[in-house]
Amino acid sequence: MDFALNFLIYMFILFPIVSIVHEFGHAFFAKLFSQKIEEISIGMGKVIFEKNLLSIRSAYFAFGWVTLNEDMEGKMTRFQTSLFLLGGIIFNLATAVILDIFTGYEFFYFRNYVDSFIFLSYLQVLNLLPVTLIHGESDGKQMISRVLKS
């Protein structure tokens, strides 16, 4: 029973929170560089909740993205585009490090769900791998195609 409960907590609570932190990182840098954000979306599928720019979809535990206004997206410098694409990972790592400092987290030793959240946040570094996923390209693949090839 413990495994099933933990799986449900990871899937429906921890993954979405890590994803929200990640997408807000992208949105932070977009706003910092005066970009107009069209949507911050968490999950895939039909929209089940929408408030201002944030939409949460039926499969809210899977993926997410930030959509910028098409007219403004090309107006960022290479450096700004890099920070925008790395923003999610930066926010995940910053959140993990801050929680790590305050909780005394020990890598691969999970005392509670905060430790698990920290671990999942550190795992966001995998977004740097240049791969195409179900929902689109990883942050790393976008870095290569949008920044390094320009």
C-alpha cells in the first residue's frame, strides 16, 4: 500500500509542483526581457482550469510549456534566449539548493516528500539533453536549434 500511495503523491502532487516551478522559471526570464507571455500551461490534454495566463490541463502531471507572443519571440538576443530556455532548470536548481540548505537533504536518502521534491528538482538537469519528447523538444534541444545554430 505504501508504494501505491507514494506513487500517487509523486505523480499527482510532486511532479506537477516541480513542473510549475520549471515553467515559472521560463516565464520569469521572458518577463525580465519584456516578452509578452501568451500562456503558461501545465500538463497535456483538455484545459480543466484557467486563470489569467495559467492553464492546467487534464494530464496535469505531464509536461508543461510557456508560449510567447510570436511577434516578440524573435526579438531576444542569443543571451536572452539562452536564459529564457535555461530559466526552468535554473529555477528548479535554485529551489532544490534552497530547500537542501534548510532541510539538510542527503542525496538518495528520502526521509520525506520534501527530500523527494528536492531530488526531482535536481533531475530537471536532464532537460539539457537534446532530445525530442512526446510534447516537443527538450530545453537542451531548443538551445541547440535556437541559440547555437543562429
